[in-house]
Amino acid sequence: MNTTNLTLNLNRIKEQYPENPIEYFRDKTLCLFKACLEKYFPGVRFGIEDLLLDLGLKVITCANQSCCSGTFFQRNLITRAQFGAINERNLSEINQIADILLFSCNGCYNSLLRGREFLNTPEVRTKTQKILNRLKNQGTGKNYSGKYEISENFKLKFLHDLDFFYLIKNTLLNALKYDLKKMKVAVHYGCHYLNLSRDKDTFDEYLRPKTKLEELITLFGGNPVDYQERESCCGWGASQLVIHPKEALKITFDKLKSAENVGADFLVTPCPTCLYTLSKPEYRDKMQKWYGEKLDIPTIHLNELIAILRGCEEERCITLRRKTPRIEEIFERITQ
Amino acid sequence: MSEKSDSDWNWDFYEELVDDVEANKNIIQCISCGKCVGDCPASKVSNFNVRKVISKVLRGDKSVLRDSDIWYCYLCERCKRVCPKENINIPLLIINLRNESFKKGYGPKYNDLRKYVEMSERFLKTGVVLDEPLGEKLPPDRVEELNEICNFARIKYVFKASKMNKKSKKNSKKLPQK
């Protein structure tokens, strides 16, 4: 399964620090991988950044990081070797300055794991190294040795925000000012968290039902609701929404409708790409036009929700973000 | 229907794909159970059918490259998770088939890719897909590296095609000028 050995071993941390897993992170530098869609939802970045700072952890971003380029790979615009090289460049940069790499986007998380996975194929690895050699020869990377070599053993470990929040849930709970007041919450994991094998060590972990989001919602005083389309795709589908919008938005519609049907007050997701799809007003309008019903269920990113629950200023949570139906209502209901 | 008879059956196509991406060798384990189709978002809204795609590949039927079906895959990896066999990487097979389709000229035409022009351009000029990212920008000399990595990639072709398209728009009197 996980031949890349890139993800943080959460079980080991729980064994080492059964009472207080946050202690593991005390002497570590945590880097936030910058997701492109944070531009539309700044609270996704602020939500985790502010929390980490408040917990007294060392948190940084990497100036030399580029986008993950997953969108181009998934659309056949770059090869596996080129994707691998973009990935290695980012990884070697971040590995120099951090111990843990945190992801607020399923897309980035999948990309960085996948880029590394491709290097297990000898032909791809050779081609990737050739590309990296070209960079080396051009001189931009002469500053330190090993920069453009494919590293066998990174000290850097990957950690998805959702896994992090779940790991430190007791500390997190103590940091909250408000609770969810028994609100009904539909959870959406996103395909590249739900269906991912790359970050798992065993088949058991891969196949077992995922419940971390529901558990967190319960812990926050909410009421996670089961709904028929819980595990379905948001409709983005590696840009299907751009290429075949009518078909893709049917999937989005069914998902949101199914959450509304069980009376969910809002939907929460740990992925900004899913959030973009599920919340964009233009898409809601199109769904109404094509499928005859206006859906107004608010949707929110887990990091934004945690920021609201912690009592952060509205600007650090949702003010600056792309508008979603009734999003302020959720803010007001929680903070009143 | 493009059903092939027994006499047309051969391994050539399968072997070509395995040559290109070794992981594709595992699709031979497919037992046609259809779990992948039952749980597939694309199958709910289009004619995309993983079981058919795999059976065509195993029969040596290259018509799969011409069908528009493969372009409906959501790459959600659900099929990979529900597949009862080990290590059949369907999403990677689809990406591989799309690549072959592209090479043969059956892939999306420029028009289908126009939404990628701006993203490609921004990525190659700034290192990010969307404008004005939060926080600091990638230094210009590091952006150069991305250009070097993407040499000869389709991402550059999309970019050039957009320029050609703008020119041809200017030259064409039929199209309204913006």
C-alpha cells in the first residue's frame, strides 16, 4: 500500500503521547501547503494558521512552493515525469525548512502523494531525474547540494488537516469558544480523502468506513446526519464540471438535495475544491435552471468552521470568502 | 455496436498499454463484476462504463480511444476502492487511454481546452493556477524552473493554441470581435 512512506504515522504518535498528542508537534516546524483555492476561501488558510499559532506551534509557508499541478496532470496536459518533477521540486524545497506538511485540500494531498508514487516506476523516475538534472545545470539550484536529487528518505511527513484535527481533538475542543448547538450537519469527505489508498499502510485502513468528520462534529456539539449521497462526488470530478457541466451538476444537485432532504442545517467538507463546487452561487443558479429546484443549504470548510467555533473575527473565517447562500446565518447561529 | 468477433481478438492493445504504464498489467485480473460501474458517478450521468472499457481493451478493441466515454471519468478513485481485485488502478488506466486518444488526435479539441488556457498561462508565468494567491509569490527565477520542467508538454501547446486562436479570431470577420 503505502510504499512512499510519506504520511505521518498517527498510531505511533497516539502510542507515544496517549494523553496529549499535540506534544509530538511541540519541537516540529509545520508548513502549510498553499492550495490555489484558498484565494477564494482565505478562512481555510487562516483557520488552521491561527489555531496553530494559538496552540504555540511553529507554523510557516514555503515561498518557493508552486501549485501542485494536479489539475494539469489529470487533464493530460503534463506527463507523469513532468508531474513528478514539479512535485520533487516542491518537496525538496519544503523538506529543507519543515518537518510536517499540512494539507487543507484533498487535491493537493492526492497530488503530492501521487507524484511520489509515480517515482516507483523506474522509467518515470529516470525521466523525472533527467528533467531535474536540466534544472541543476541551469544553475538556479546551486545553492545547496542535493536540491535536485530525488530523495529516498524525506524527513518531511504529510498530514491532512482532518487527520490532524482528529488526532488533537481534545486539545482542539479546549480551544473552542462556541459549540454547534445540536445543529444538523451533513459531512462530505471528498473523493480524494475518502477513496485514497496512497496514504494508507494497510488494506484495513483503506477499506474501513471513514467517520472522523462525524466524530468531530459530534464532539463540537453538532448532530451529524446520515444522507444517501454521503459518499458521492461533489461533482467537480477533475474538471468534469468545466467540461460537461450539465452532467456534473446533476451529481452536485443530487448531493446537496439529499443533504437538504434529511434536514441538514449545513454541509461541512475538508476540501476547498469540493467547497467551490458545492457553494458557487452560479452553479446553484444553473442547478435551479436545469433541475428545477433552488437549493440553499450553506456549505463550509472544516477549517472555517473551526475558526468560527474558536470565536475568531468574522474576517478570519468567512467575510472575505466567495459568497455562499446563508453562510452568515451559520456564523450568527453559532456565535449568538 | 463495435463488438468484435473472436477472430479479431488480440493482445496487441493491452500489451501496448502495459508497455506504456506497467501498472496496467493488472487489469487482466478483471472479473467483470461491475462493482466499479455501480458506484461510479460518471456512470450515473453518462455512458461511461469501466467494465466495458476494460473488456474492450482486453479484446484489443481500440474503438475505446475514439469513444467520448473515457472523457467522462471523474477520477474519483471510487472504482479502485470498491474493486474486489487487488491493484487494478482504473483511474490510471483512464488517464493512459486519454493520453493515447490525444496522441491519435481523437482527444478534446482546442475548444474543449479553452478553460485551461488561463490556468496554464498563470501556472507557467507565476507558478500558481489562480490570480493573486494568499501570501508571497514564487520568485521569477523559480518560475523559470517550471517552464523548464514543462518543456514539450501539452500545457505549452494549449497556451500557444490560445494565441493562434486569438489571431484567427481577429482575422475572421464572421466572429464578433470583443
